Amino acid sequence: MSRKTRLKTLLSALPFALGLALAPGTATANPYADNLTARVLPGWRGADGRHVAGLELRLAKGWKTYWRSPGESGVPPLFSWAGSGNLANLQVIWPRPEVFDQNGLRSIGYADRIVLPLIITPATAGAPVELNGAISLGICDEVCVPLDLHLTGTLPASGGQRDPAIAAALAARPYSPREAKVRAVDCTIAPARNGMALSVNIAMPSTGGNEVIVVETSDPQIWASDSRSHRSGGQISAQTELFHSSGGAFALDRSALTITVLGGQYAVEISGCGN
């Protein structure tokens, strides 16, 4: 089943509100909402003026939610912080996800519990941040259900203790190419039916276990199919196809590609690709 077909078959869900430091929010009008509880971990204000908070998601047994690039059978999460006050920038940090087989299709995400660190830059240093966020995400077991979360609350201008759960999630984010000892990254592109065929070759040590390469573009209108990844000695390779949502021709900026290697021990994130 293609991503487009999968999204058309998703069930509707009602939004629910979530207080920043309150008990987990639920949507009692939605029979599936009990499979997800969520809360914001208030975190701490750093010496550089940025605030480090966390979004904690807990899922019922057998349920999962998705990484930023969820695979062809997954539901991509969407974030909006448009209603926030004193907010210059907010970055969501993604810890290393798991790769799942979902009815013969690949999905990428998290089961049980996940903390997503939020790195928040206030517009005015030394002042509180009024957080007001709208998050759309999917949860899946036998069915896939989209849910809307509404986050509101105040992050104080000072104080707060370093949260071990947030710190652990920060430590689980992908390695840089230097940390992972990546020696070279090469890409080749060829025409394909309705799109482009992309081959990626990376010279680097193994990340452990079954490795999967995920390709993302900077253009939300261009998406990549699930790759076919394989390793030979000190090199891992993958082949994927890129498509534009319009179905027409498109230009591809190789320097703006994000290539992530997901392994059993750690992940590696690479920006840009050579010839």
C-alpha cells in the first residue's frame, strides 16, 4: 500500500488539550486516544539563554508513533508553534528510532515511551516563554489513527533542573559524520519512471545489526521511497526513488539531502551528498 493510499484510509480523531506541567492529556471522545498519553517535561534554562524542555509520549502495549521520516506505511508528524509568545526558534531533536515491519511495509518510529527534546530560543533573553503548540501525529497498531495535541504553558525565565530523561534523549540523537568516522559519501542519480533513481554509497564503519539508510529532501513536495540497503565490508549502500507530489519533473539539490543511517547500536546523520 502506498503512502498516499495509506493516508486516505486513516481514521479520524478528535483533538485533545495538554497542560505543560499537568497530568497527561487524553481525548475521551476518541476510543483510540487512551493508547497515548503525553506531557511536556519543563526542563531547564541553559547558560546560553536557550531553554531545554521535552515532549514525553507514552504508548499502550503494541502501539507506536512515528519518526520525522516515517517510512511509506507511516504518518509524518507535524508541528506548529505559531501561537507561542517570546519564541524565536524551537528545534525538535529526534533520538534514534526503531525500524518496524508493518504488514510487509517499513515504518520508522518509537514504541512504549519516547522523549523528544525541545531546544527553545526565546525572542527576548531572560524572559519567560509562553508555549502554544499544535502537533499532529499518528499512532498505529492494527489500525492507524491521527491524533492532534494542543500544548500550552509557561517556561520560566530561570531555574529548573537538568532532567535525566531529556539528557538521555539528547545522548540518543544521531552521531555526526565525524563522530561516526564517515570517510566518504557519494550519490548517483538516473532517470526513473515518474521520478529519479538515487544510489547512495557511504564509506563508514558498521552501526550494528541490520542497517537502513533513509533519504530526506529539503522540499516537502519531494519524497523518497523506502530504500534497499546493504553493506559490503567498510561500505554501506542504498537505492531509492524520488517522486514529486505533482507527478511531474523536478530539480534535486544534492547538497540539501539528509541521509540517515539507522543501525542497531547508533544512528548517523549526514547533510548533503557528493557526485
